[in-house]
Amino acid sequence: MSQLNSVWVFSDNPERYAELFGGAQQWGQQVYAIVQNTDQAQAVMPYGPKCIYVL
């Protein structure tokens, strides 16, 4: 299966990040995160996004 160059992950429910990142890593070569605050940024770091954008 070919992969997309990049996949962006955003959720208004932080409890879903693990599931979303799992799927995103299957679909894309590079995964980026968009989060709502610095607490969420800390929470997604272990999932290995290339970059995290805080709104």
C-alpha cells in the first residue's frame, strides 16, 4: 500500500489521540499534530509526530 506524504491529526477529544496516531502512521510517511493547548501537546509527544502545532 502506498503512503501519503503527510497526515495531519486533530481531535477535540484528547482521549482519541492514540487511536488516531495509530491510523495516521499507517497512512502517512510523516504525521503532524494540531492540538488545542500545551497540555495536549505534551500528551501527543510520545506518539512521535514530526511537528506539533498549538492553536
